[in-house]
Amino acid sequence: MAARSADSAGAEAGIVLGSQETDGLYMFADRDITREELIAMAVRALGVDVLKDGTAGAPDFGDVSNWAADVVAFALEKQMINVDAAGNVNPLKNATRSEAAMVISVLLEYLGI
């Protein structure tokens, strides 16, 4: 049995979705991940319905990509991701290892693991 790549496994699980830039195929496995992409994958992994109004109180929430607004609003509500001292989400900034660890920790806690 051949090993699956991480991006194809994520796509099969519905955690990593396609991109308009790649005609529906996720092809950015070696690229840095933004904070909004990290949180989107974490929220999708939870399998929860996050359909909301897609707004949050962060001053820079307008910088969140349209496709990520609902998941970022959910993550902020559930405190899955930190904001900076000014209350900004910084959605397009690259995620750090510590931010990824925090998201994974909150994800595991949410799942009761």
C-alpha cells in the first residue's frame, strides 16, 4: 500500500480544501501557512457547523478572507487563536509553531482528548 501525502490525506478528510489558484486542488504543501488557513483546517477537523454571520470584534477582521470569515469568527469565539495586544487577528500573517501548538491543544481539549 502506497503512503499518502499529507496534503492528499488532508483533502480526503475534508480538512484541506482546494484553491481557486489551483483549480480545486490543494497544491501548497510546501508553502508557509497563514493564521486563517491554520484555523480553518483546525475548525474543519472538528467537523462543527460554523455558519454564522462571519463577523467578530477584532479591529482587523475586515482583513480576513471571505472564505475564512465564519471559521475565524468561530475560532475567536471559542478562543482557539490569540489576538495581539491591539486585539488584531492578523489573519494573513504566517502562523508560528507556538500558534499551531496552541490551536492543536485547544482542538484536542475541544474533542475531549
